[in-house]
Amino acid sequence: MHNALRIPGFVSAQRFELAPAQRADAPFPWGYLAIYELEIDDLQQSIDALAARYNTPEMVISEALHPQRLGLIFEAVGPRVEAKA
């Protein structure tokens, strides 16, 4: 996780574990989630830098990860909305 933050554009990272309370019944395909926040003008530059370092000594990928792990990139389509106190 910390290695990703060395890539230009990556500004934050946070890990999550699946909570016991869910709307649907198990089984679920994954139990963990990592969210990375990027701030950069050239997204492709960050993607290329990530691909170049992925599973090298600069960014070792744990064998504990699910073999069908999924990494997708999303762009905001609206403002962040927060609850008012």
C-alpha cells in the first residue's frame, strides 16, 4: 500500500474489511477492499507508472491476494455529499 503512494498522482490509500452485517446473504467473492485516491492531470501517466512497478522489487504483490483480484479506476461524476450534523 505504501509503495503505491510513491507513484506520482497517488495521494492516499485506505484498506477495508467486509463487515459482518450485510444487506445480502453470504458468500461474497471478496472480503477486503483497498481504495486509492489520485490527484493528477494525466491519469494514464499514473497507470503506466503503476504497471511498470507492479510485482517488481519496487512493489511486491503478496501471494495472499486472491488470484482473481480486481483493480478498477473510477472518476467522480458529482460532488462529495456529507451528512450534516
